Amino acid sequence: MQELPNVFLIGPMGAGKSTIGRLLAAELSREFFDSDHVIQDRCGADIPWIFDVEGEQGFRLREMQMIDELTQYEGIVLATGGGAVLREENRRALRERGTVVYLMTTVEQQLKRTARDRNRPLLQCADRERVLNDMFTQRDPLYRATADIPVRTDRRSPRAVVNEILRRVRRLAHPLEASEAHPSSSLPNDHKVSP
């Protein structure tokens, strides 16, 4: 069987990209990268500081350069920042260099998961729910257009999500092997044509 392609995780903040990405990488015996963490390591500064000093545009430029670099590696799992899909260059790099998985979640779940997080500059405001709803409206069509596989994460354990991703990535990469492993008739048993 051929090696599976790179797996790139996209989706909103609080969808579980880092947690699920680490588990997925462990299952595949691959190296895991989180683009936001790599940016912070390279800059020697956290993301709120980068936003303060360089603005969102400055951060997005760093993010684009980082995604271009990381997606050229082979045999990796990559978790991207929630806004990575805003740039066409990022969407193209992700689509062309691996299998893209959209981790879908609701704004309600995002509010719960990010309630105590002070490392998200775009949420340092009074009305976090409105900001998250606005982001969803803008970004959800971009996530969908970029992804090969959408996966719901709400009220599911990270392990269950990882198992679904593995199954669907393998099926996408090796459709013939998947169909041979699960042979299915085109007609249900009670509708088979008599000889």
C-alpha cells in the first residue's frame, strides 16, 4: 500500500486541531506541526505580541510563509491557525500538497473551549460570540472549499474524531482497497434481481 499523503487540519479556533493533530500524528507515526506554534518559536514571541507590533496583516504574512514551508515537508500532520484559509496562497498550498480535513464545530463549542484562553488576539473583546459568528460566516465557505474531508468534532472525543479521519483519509487515498475491504452490492438484499 502506498504511503498516505500529508494530512492538514483546518477549522476555527477551539475545534481541537492541535489535540487531534497530535493524536493523529502518533497514530500515523508522523511528525506533527502546529503552524501557530512554529511561528511563535521562530519569532521568540507569542501571537498576541506579533499582532500588537505587526498587526493582523503582519501576522498573516508570517503565517503564509510558514504554511508554504511546512506544506512542502513529506509525511507530516499539520494543524493550521483558524484564519489560514483567508489567503488564497494558503488554500492552494494546502489543497495541492496533502489531504485537507476541516474540523467543524459550533460557535457554542468555541465559546466553551476558548473561555479562558488569553492567547487569541481576535477574541480579546467584549462580545466574543458576535466575533465568532462573524468569523464563521466569513470563513466557513473557505474551509469547505479547501477541504477534502469535513469532520464534526462537537460532543465527540478526540479519539473518535481521529479514528474517523484515519478511516476517511485511507479511503480517499486508496479507494479500490477500501471497496475491496467492504464489498457492497449496488442493490440491497431484498431488492436483488432474481436470476
